[in-house]
Amino acid sequence: MDLLIVGSGLFGLTIAERAAAAGRKVTILERRHHIGGNAYSEAEATTGIEVHRYGAHLFHTSNATVWEYVNRFTTFTNYVHRVYSAHKGVVYPLPINLGTINQFFQSAYSPAEARALIQEQAGEFDPASASNLEERGIGLIGRPLFEAFIRDYTAKQWQTEAKDLPASIISRLPVRYTYDNRYFNDTWEGLPTDGYTAWLERMADHPNIDVRLSTDFFDEAQPLNKAAVVGQVPIVYTGPVDRYFDYTEGELSWRTIDLEEEVLDIGDFQGTSVMNYPDADVPFTRIHEFRHFHPERADRYPKDRTVIMREFSRFAGRDDEPYYPVNTATDRERLLAYRELMAGEKDVHFGGRLGTYQYLDMHMAIGSALSMWNNTLA
Ligand code: FAD
Ligand code: UDP
């Protein structure tokens, strides 16, 4: 073995694929019973509808190197992601655009008129110098739209008031003075034609790659455990960084989600793939309906059944799946302390979402793995 990789998410798989292609022998340890990390999907047993087990995953990128790389393993459908928001019993398009504004104010504003209105309503705060998410949100879209679509959704999602969250969370939500309601601005987007798992399995399909499922790096009962291998072979570690160091600098906080799946005896529940619920009196944040991610499979999917998932958000305990870094000031201090420990860990390379405590989209995880391979490991 030339390289040991802990975790078979997109970061670990990209490193494994590159190393194997360069003639190195690689072993991947994966705690779960399947490869692919959080991008894993499978067919729901009774309907055959592809469901994303760890939350809906939409591939999008403007990085030409990453786009070329992923297309070696899968083609992508022409799915374009759009999200709607059900506020007080009325459905609006997201991200906030001229359609949302005109529907909300029951008006027919031109782009210039809408811009002037929002500028007037947003005047309370300057988004550039906003010190928290509430100030940034109001400074971007004005108080009425902020209170309708952002304030309570964000409080539900982060279990924290918008005024106590960093302003940076909301820079992901653009405001458009056109009727364009594409959710992402990227050059390329789509879903893997044969599903995520087929894509992920093709990345691992090489005689130089040995995958060991249901195997935990910290389990001393298995031979390739941490105590046995650190210092013996180069390691790429993509599990939680605080766990690696036995939480000596304190725990890093994460948000997790609970997904409640339901199979319904109707052909179409909501007419679209994602409906957000921004009101405080609805306990979940959104509902995913998976058949709508693949309209091109309409002939293969049942016409009288559908699969939905309601998404609930909460803080993660040690035994929960860590999904989104919360990134409080305490977390950032602890992360700095962990970074010092990481630098002292000879020939262990920390990567991916959990290993660096960073929210990474799939294209970012792949891009940073390609950089680690090219610049450090190769
Ligand atoms: P992961 O996929 O988390 O893989 C890490 C792997 O390491 C896991 O399989 C884990 O089991 C394994 N592991 C951990 N500890 C150990 C151990 N001790 N021993 C053995 N194995 C271990 N990105 C997008 O581009 N678009 C989206 O729409 C999107 N939606 C998302 C929705 C949700 C709810 C979440 C959480 C993420 C979403 N992402 C999305 C991000 C995407 O999931 C990540 O970019 C990607 O999973 C990163 O890959 P990774 O390899 O860093 O981590
Ligand atoms: N957001 C919101 N209302 C919405 C959608 C998003 O307030 O209807 C805010 C919320 O704070 C969220 C952030 O925008 O955390 C980013 O949303 P996005 O949908 O990009 O995040 P995801 O949960 O899909 O990663």
C-alpha cells in the first residue's frame, strides 16, 4: 500500500482515483456500508425513485478543470435547479427576483422601479458593513421580504436568531431584478445521468484501489487503525478533525438534519423538486420530491406513487451525522488550535468537509482534492 485514505466521499475518491491512475496502490477505509460519503444515493425500494440519502445534492460548477474531470465518470442531465417558497399559504419563486417582488407587493414594477423600492426598504443597513445576518439580509432586500422569506427560515435552519449569525451565510442568496429564477449562477449544472452511486463507483473502479467498507479508522480491532498506521504510510484523512485529535482542543459544532421520508400514493405531490417553508409555525425547512430531479425518467418512474422527504434541522451531538459547520467564534478559535496540531502530524493530510471544518460544495471538494494531489501528494 502506497497511500491510506480515510473516507470515501468525493474528496477521498478523487485522491484515490488520481493516485491509482498514477500507478499507486491505495486502500480506502469507509465507516459506512457504502462508498460516496454524503453524495450517495439509491433507488427507494418500492418505487425505484432515486433518493439522496443524506439530503438533496445538485451538482453545479464554473470550474472548467473540475467539469472536465467529473465528465470522465458520468454524463449529466440538463436539469436546472429551481426552488419555490410557500409563505402564508402562497407560493413564490426563489431566489428573490422580480417575480417574487411583484407577487409579494401585488404589483407590476419594472426592474428600475423594483430596485428603487428595495433600495428604500433596505436603507436601514449597509450590507457591506453589516455585522450579522439580520443586518446584511435587511440591507440587501429590505425588512418586509427579509421577514417573510429569510428571518424564520434561517432561525429554523440554524436554531439561532439571524442577529446572532455571521453575515456571510446569506451572501449565497442573490437578488435579481429580472424574472430569472435559476437557483445557481454557475456555468454548468445537472444531475449524473445514471445516478450518483454509478458515478462514485466508477471513480473507485480500479485494480489499484482496495475499498474496505464498514471499517472505522479508530477501531483498534481492525488492522489499519490510527495507532497502527500513522507514521508507517502516507494518510489522507477526511473524517472530523476534532475526532482525529480525540477532541483535545474541544468539540467543533455542527448542524445536522433529520430527513423524514414518505412514499405517497399519488403521482405528484408538489409539482417541483424543492419547496421551502419559511414560516415559523411549520417545523420543517423544506420538502424534497425526488421524482422531479429526473423528469427524463418519467417513463421509468411510477405514475401513481411519489417519494418526498421533509427536512428538519438541529444541532448535532457526537453520534449524529455532522452536516454543516456552525462556525461560531469559539469554533474558529478551536479550529486554529487544531490547525497547529495538523501541521505537526507527519505525513497525514487533512482534507474535505469534515477534515478541514469547511462547508464545501461537491465541485469544491473535488477541486481541492485535485489540488492536494497535484501540489502535495503526486
Ligand atoms: P463526505 O461526503 O462527508 O465524506 C466523508 C466520508 O468519511 C464519509 O463517507 C464518512 O463515513 C467517512 N468517515 C468519517 N470518519 C471516518 C472514520 N473514522 N473511518 C472511516 N471513514 C470515515 N454539494 C453540492 O455541490 N450540491 C448540493 O446540492 C449539496 N447538498 C448538500 C446537502 C447536504 C445536506 C449536505 C450535508 C451536503 C451537501 N453538499 C452539496 C456538499 C457535499 O455533500 C460535499 O461537498 C461532499 O460530500 C464532500 O465530500 P467529502 O469527501 O469532503 O465528505
Ligand atoms: N435561506 C433563507 N430562506 C430560504 C433559503 C435560504 O433564509 O428560503 C438562507 C438561510 O440562511 C440558509 C442560506 O440562505 O442557511 C443558504 O441557503 P441555501 O439554500 O443555499 O443552503 P443549503 O441549505 O441548500 O446549503
